[in-house]
Amino acid sequence: MEQIGRPSKRKPKPPPPLVKSIGEALAMKDPIQALWPSLGAAVFTDKYNPMLENLSPSCQALYLLDLMDREVQNGGFDQFFYNASGQFFDETRKALEETGATVMLSLLERACTVFPGGIVPKDELERRTLLCALSADAEKFLSGLDDEFNSKTSSIKVETNSPENPWFLALQYMRGHANDMVASDPGVD
């Protein structure tokens, strides 16, 4: 494909440095954004098989809190359950409890009721099949939860230091775990 116009003279931004501990991230201007690349690098050592166990327990909680926020803000609970994030439903519930994200936890627990018996399958195909077969009422229910999630947790709409703001919760949690490493195994970068 031929380029139209002049080539850019701007140099691409270098990727952010990977931090090895939560404390390193806290020392940076935007601690959450500083931590996220390191979390992603540890989880996705295999592009097609996310490995939460590569993260320390505190970083697992931070990763799942942020992952749920990103997925639901971007495409709703349907997207959260449909994507790989859905396989971590049980782990996400524990992470939300651990980080004090009670509003997000309540919404997640209500969202899982669209699955038979409220059990979210770990198996991607089974989970996706059930999602595709949802009734119009179940889809409307999830859509209502999406709206509630966005109105209660959006960092734009909620005060910065609100206990419903996922960024505030993550920063609080990070401060309490500043000495924790990102990787569960020092050999994993």
C-alpha cells in the first residue's frame, strides 16, 4: 500500500519501562499506567493463553480489577464474559473483594445471574455459546447493569477519591502493597 502525503518525522514513543515492583510504579507520575504494561507482559507470555499465575497475588488483584473496568467500560458485561476475561470470573470476584471494590463486585455478581445457576463457565466456547443464546430480557438486564456500572464507577463522573472509583481503589491497594513484586516468580519479567 502506498503512503499518502509526507512521512512523519516524529519518532515513535519508546514503550514504557517495565517495573518489577508495585513500589517502582508508585514512584512514577501515573502509577496505574506505569504498572499495566508489566502486568500485561507477565500475563501474556503466551499470547493465546493468559497466565494469571505469573503475577504475584497482589498484582493478580490489581490486574483483574483493571481488566474488569476496562472490559465493562469498553463493551459491557457481555464483552467481559465473552472475552478471555470471562474465564477469570471467580478470580475477579476475589480480586474485587480484596481491593474493596464493593460496587463493582455487586454488579458482577448480579451480571453472572444470566448464566444457568449463576455459574460462569471457564470454558470459552461454552461461555460464548450461552451468551449468544441469551434472551432479549437477559440482554436488556446486562445492558442496564452496564449503564449502572458506567454511572457508578466512571472515573470521569465519580470524585477522584471516591470508594467507587476503580482508579482510586487500585492506588489505595498499591500503596498497601508497595513492597510486592509484579511477578510471582523472579524469573518472569
